[in-house]
Amino acid sequence: MSDTIKVPTMAEMMAEGKSPEVLFWVGCSGSFDDRAKKITKAFVKLLNKANVSFAVLGTEESCTGDPAKRAGNEMLFQMQAMTNIEVLNGYEVKKIVTACPHCFNTLKNEYPSLGGNYDVVHHTQFLRSLLSEGKLTIEGGKFKGKRITFHDPCYLGRANNVYEAPRDLIQKLDAELVEMKSCKKRGLCCGAGGAQMFKEPEKGNKDINIERTEQALETKPEIIAAGCPFCNTMLTDGIKNKEKEAQIAVMDVAELIANAGDL
């Protein structure tokens, strides 16, 4: 990360006798994937701009265990979860924000039964609350009038009924939100869930991410907005497959908000 981005760790804050208002859970993708790191940086830029007291776990953060659990390895999931819960409870973490719906769903719904009880919010929900509280304003209108379609991540939408937060943010950009035929409760998976992200798909007539990209293209968008790093990868691959990367951008909602004023 560049020098201009301030990202304190929980360990550093505790050493100073401080405790942040919120823990930013970065996730594997946001930490290691070059494309997803840009989403992480955009979100951190917004947190700093809004003067949010936050910290990350840094090297103490491990995978939530979502891929292991979805792939059927319950034992590995529980081992990973217990390690994280020990760290989180050690720091007395109360509130967690994450840009990954897989982390969001796992921390929110799977950790309580293992002793990890936290107020977990998706970054689109958190950004919406910062805007409504006036802590953050959207500057400029780089995306004003742009046709933007939003792809609902499975673990944000159908699994947790969060549909409006990302859409409210897109509409605050004065963009034209165009819906795909399969959206909200009828949204179609990008093809990465259930640990499919880490393997090649089984043989079939068509890959799911291509089907979903075709649905997005039917809306004639200038931008496909996503709220999940896995979805971002799958849709970007779909756009490349259709040779449309010069015309259509795939961007996370946080990137849209962070870049709205950059002309």
C-alpha cells in the first residue's frame, strides 16, 4: 500500500490503549488478489475521508473458512473459525465491516454458534450509513447519467436480503441504474460460490459467468457494478470473453463512490 493510505492494525491501536469503532475485515481476496486490492484501497480511502476510527487485523487475519465449509470440509472450517474468534474476542471486537459477502455471511451467520458474536455489516451498508449521517459526501459527478447495472452477490442478496444499500449508493451518483432480468431475489450466481472460484468449472453447455455476463450486456451498460471481489473476477472474465473490456468497466460500488470526483 502507498504511503498516503493510513491503515492501523488492531495490535498497534491496542498498544496505544485505543480501540477502534470498527474492524475492517479485508478478506483473502482483498489482501492478495491484485484486482481486489484496488477495492480495499478505495474503501480505506473512504474510511479515512469520513474520519472513521478503524483498524485491520493485518497478519493476524486468517481466512474465515467460507471456501472450506462450502466445499464440505467442516473440520477445517471450524479450525479456521475458532482461530479467528480467539483473535477477535481477544481484541474485544464489537463491529466488523467487510467488502466480501462471503466473509460477511460467514462472520455474521456461522460464527455466533462457535462463540463469535459481532455486529457485521457489508461495506455498501456502511457507506450508505456514512452518507446518510453526513460523514461522507459524493463529490463531482464522474458517473452522472452513466448506465450502470448492479449484479447481486448471492451471499449479500438472497442469503442476507441486502438489496437496497448498493443500489442507493449507485443512485446517489446520479447514475442511471438499469436492472438485469434476473436481479434481487431472482439474481443469478456469478459462478464463483461454493469454492468454485478456485477450480475450473465442470463440463457443460455454458459457464455460469458467461450466462450472467450476457444478462448484464442485455441492459447495454457502460459499467457493471459489483459488491463482491469474487463476482468482480467472474464478471471481468466474462467481459474479456466477449471482448468488451474496452467499452465496459466492472467496478466495485466502493470504487464508484471513491472515484466519483476524479475527473
